[in-house]
Amino acid sequence: MNMKPVFILSLLVLALASCQPSREKQEKKITAMENRLFSPTSTGFDKASADSLMRLYEDFIEKFPKDSLTPKYLFKAAGIAMNMGEGETAIKYFDKLYTEYPGDPKAPFCLFFKGYVQENVLHDYGLARGSYEMFLKKYPTNEFADDAQAAIENLGKSPEQMVKEFEAKQKADSAAVASKH
């Protein structure tokens, strides 16, 4: 029996496997990039580094979908995308975490932040209302429930409108207290 083809095939498989970055190597790359990007000594936000970190997250998520770090990296990727003004990308990550990892402690927050992105990044108040309402329906006792309710009440209002409404309410409350005395 000729062992040469088996030996060559074994070498090929070994070579391909060694070209694949291990989970630990990818995790170390991510940690190093996070440390550089979020270092207290960094002099501002570096979009190129943020893009690189997003690619590292995406790589890890794709290669290790069952890993315990995957939901954490999805949430972080969504946060970076949201802060870079990339609303559709942020929503993609929030949706993926929410649907594929529903038991993760961050899953409820994904629904809330989806509404936040729809409201503040994409300015789609109809979609935002739907996301906030779904959040309130599914998680009425969540620590962000009051925030979701306030967001619904203030959708599309300018800061000036909200200040005027607050002042009018304060004035009405003061008048009601004064009339009782």
C-alpha cells in the first residue's frame, strides 16, 4: 500500500488547521485591540481601530458561534456600531444576540437599544415606537422600562419641546398644590 497520498493529505490538513487562528489567539487579538482603543491614555476615537475591532468581533462570532464569548462580542460590536452612527449594523448585531441567544442577560437590553438606535441614529420613530413597545410588553419590570416609556412619550420631540412641556407640567403641579392650601 502506498502511504504517500495519505501522508500528503495529512500534511495538507495539518497545514490548513495551523493557518486557522485558534480561539485563544483571536481572543488575545480582540483584548489587545480593545485595550488600545479604550485605553485611558488614548487621544480620541480612532475609526480605523474601531473598524479593525469590529472585523475581529465578526471573525470570532462567525468561527465560534457556540462560544460563551460570542454574545458578549455581539453586544460590544453593536455598541461600537451604534456609537459610530452605523445604525443598520448595530441593529443587525442587537437582533442576532436577541434572537440567537435569548437566554443571555443582555438580550432584553438589545431590544431596548434597537429602539434607541432606530430613534436616535436612524430617526425612524415608527420603528422605534414598535421596538420600545415590544420591550415594555416582554420586559415590563426591566430596569430600562421607565426609560422606554419616556422614550415613547418623547419620540420626535426636540429638546426645546421637552423642556417647555416639563416647565408647563411643573407650573401646573405648583398651581394644583397652591390651590389646595
